[in-house]
Amino acid sequence: MPARPNDAAAFHALHNDFLILPNVWDAASARLVQEAGAKAIATSSAALAWAHGYADGHHFPPAKLVEAVAAMTRVTSLPISTDVEGGYSDDPKAAAANVAALIDVGAAGINIEDGKAPHEAHVRKVEAARQAAERAGVNLFINARTDVYLKQLAAPEAALEETLARAKALREAGPAGCLSRARR
């Protein structure tokens, strides 16, 4: 089932206003959030992993993530943004294949984060995800997250400059939205 054509557009439009994006971990929680009045939902990588007996941090099998998102799209009409951690692969092509599978089951957006690997790898994964979405004909909302502060990827005096440099590189890679977890 390809992404519902208007979900990605609807999800983009929701970002023109203040958006509360509740996190869910299975079809039941997705339906409950819809019934509570949410306008969109997001998956929590940690909650999904833990709910299925896996540790957070790239341990949840991507095929199980796709199954979980497919179950959510069967029970809710809300746009779904999926936390794909770092794409569940260091290889941009494999990360893009994971994103394409999520688009196929109805994901309207993704959250893809960087880590301790060189930032260029994150940028290549974001570019590959965007290309996968374009091939699918879906204007996927890509929240490209950088964790300079959270993961202490730069010395404190250089963290702001590093965050801004990463954000600029990510914007040029073509995501629809960029977020930095600037925790001070």
C-alpha cells in the first residue's frame, strides 16, 4: 500500500502551525492517539524497539518497523512520521531502501538522526532518503536531526558552530525540515 497521497502533503501543511506530535509504538496506541484528537502521529524508536523486545539504538529490525507502521496505517487515517534512527544502516543505499519500504506502507514523514560517524554519512543518507521518496512520488517530510549537543559531538565552545554547519549541510541535502537537539 503506497503512502496515502494526501498524507505527506497534509503532514507538511501541519508544520505551518504549532504541531503537537504524539509518539506511538503500535497500532493500538496510534488509534488511541487519533481518538484523542491528534492531527498526526510519530513513532518512537525506543518505544517500538522495547515493545517488541529489542534495545533502542539500531537493534530493532527494519522489517519489523515496516510491519508496525503498516499496522498503524490500517487503523488510523492520520499522517505518520516514523523515527528511523540513523536509517538502520551505515550505507546510504540500505537506509534509503528502509525508507522506501516505510513509504510503501504509508509513512508521510521520517526522523533521521546523525551520530558519531562523520556528518557526511548523515548527509548522504538524507540525500538518499529524499531520492527514494522522489522515486516513489511522495513528498516525504524529512526531519533531519543533528545531535551535536546531545551526543557531545563537538567541544562546548564549538558546539553551536558545528550545529549550524551541520544544519546548513542538511538543508542543502534537501530535507523538508531540520531539527537540532540543542540541549544546553
